[in-house]
Amino acid sequence: MTIQDNIAKKLNDAFSPEHLEVINESYMHNVPPGSESHFKITIVCDEFKGKMLIARHRMINKVLEEELQKDRTEGGIHALALHTLTIEEWFKKGHVPESPECLGGGK
């Protein structure tokens, strides 16, 4: 199972979201080809209702605690772009922003 698949499974199991996208954006960064270290997550669920953004992010970080604690050379996550939305917010926004280009790491 890839890291991307593992992230999606853990988030599905923990939240049963209405919508979930886990995108490996490692190719946009200065990492070896085939790396799985930079991810963009869009998750839509009612568990976020009434919670501030930081609380939503902490919920995700808790589920992915093991992956976040590992070094990226050991299969850990180096960076997460989190878009945590309720169903109402998702329908109102309709999309999440594109990730910016990497400016660091010798790229």
C-alpha cells in the first residue's frame, strides 16, 4: 500500500467523509522521482461543523500522527496542505486553491 493510499484509508476510517482527495504533490518539490512526502488533502465532513480551522487540522494530524512523526526517508510525511470543509462550505466554495510552486529545497 502506498503512503497516499494509507492516508486515504486512515482518513476514510476516521471521518467517513462526504468527499476526500489525497493528492501526492511530491513531484512539485526537490525530491527523488516517485517520492511520497508532500500531500494535498481535501476532506469534507460534518465533524468539522462548529470547529475552528486549527481544531480541524489537529483532528487530521492526530489521525496521521504516525506518518507525521516519521522522517520522510522512512516513509513519513514532510508537508501537508489541508483543506478541511463542512458540506455547506464545500458547496459554497466549490473548489480548493491550487498549490503554489515550490520555492525551496534547491528547486
